[in-house]
Amino acid sequence: MFHKIKNPNTVVYNTLLTILILSLIIAIYSKPVRLNSDNSRYYNSIYKNNNLIFFNDQKCKTCKVLKPARSKHCKICDQCIVFFDHHCVWINNCVGKGNYKWFYLFLIMNVIVLTYATIISFNLIQTIVNDESIGYDEFENFQNELILFLICGLLDIVVTWFAFESFKLVYMGMTTNEQQKWFNIHDLIHSGELYTDNHGQYFEYLPNDDIFLGMNMNDNRPIPVRKEQLTLVRSTEELKNIYDLGFWDNLRERLS
């Protein structure tokens, strides 16, 4: 197809494609930091619990090690991953501390290559249509280029959206794994069921049973407190995300 347009920049495209393939290979084989009995204490001293979505003295039921905040046991890899984000099916690997940078490189290179391919395929169609020696009304003369343009364009939209969502999480100071936990907290606030005390502890109120529970879902024991002793959390702005250090520091934390 490249012979149909002037200055196709094949060197540029092949270079980008090579970097994309290399980033994919590195992302596949670059393993995140795995939690074990030897490093558990160290990472527990770095990643503190906020007693809202992460809690003290939580042991992995499978690995039997003390889990720091932001870690998770991946059922697919059967390993506890430090600073866990998600298990990516495209690289068949967990994304966590130690390999964020390679996952982000792979993601960015996908956006660049697909955007470049979309532009090139569009130029191919324009060249064919404007070529007076070819009947532009003859669909078969550019149907391959049109299919390529549609495929690359649609994939580009999907991957760009995914990249935007990934970096939005960086901006918000949360991981993919933590996002749903925070959504659940926000739902409790909007329904008027999240309370706090003077010591910074949070409680979930069950109006049907008129009881309070702690935020740790692994402990369903009622907490012996009364509404008069607690303060209703009325807005998400009243909550402080201790893991949000600001966009650049959040990004630096992932890339380190």
C-alpha cells in the first residue's frame, strides 16, 4: 500500500512498530514485585493503611503474609503483588510495582502507532480518490485501505480512551484495584451511611438494622457506638486520600 502515496515515511513507521513490539515483550516478561515473608515488613512500612479501604493486620489468605496497603493477591498469577493495579490480559502479566513503566510505554506506543496508521491509511484513500487515472467511484480500488482505516481508527479510539482512563487514575491517586473501593465509599456518602469519630475511624451505618459496622469487610461484627457519638460524612471532599501525592509524584511513584 505504501507505494501508492508520496513520502510514506516507512522508516518512521517501522521504527515505531519496532519500539511497540519491544515494549510488548518487555511488558510481558518484566515481573512486578511479589510480596513474601522476606519483604513484607519493609513494604508495610512504606505503604500505610488508611482504615478506610485498607486496614491493619490483614494477612493474605493464600500466601499467609502480612499485606501492606495497595497490595493484592492475583488469582491468575497466584501471587501477592505490591502496589497492584490490575492483571492485564494483553500482556498476560500483573501490573504493579516494578513494571508500571513498561506497561505505560506499551500503552503509549499503541496509541502512537495506531494514530500514525490511521493517518497514513486516510492519506492512502485520499491519494487514490484524487488520482484521475483511477475512477474514484470504483470502491474496489480502495476498499482495502478503507478497511485498514476503519480498523486502525476504531482501535485507536479504544486504546486512547483506555490510556486516558489509566492516567486519570494516576491523577486521582488511585489504582484500578482501588477505584471500585473508592466508588463504594462514595456510594455510602451519597446514601448518608458513612460516619466517622473523633479518632479518624470510619463506620458504615445499616439503617434497616440500626447498627454500625467497621469498614473492614472481613469483619462483620456490629460496633457498639451510637449516632450521637459520630459525625455524618456529607461530602467526598471531607475524605482525604493519603495515597494521592499529586499527579507528578503519583506518576514518579509508579515509575520508580
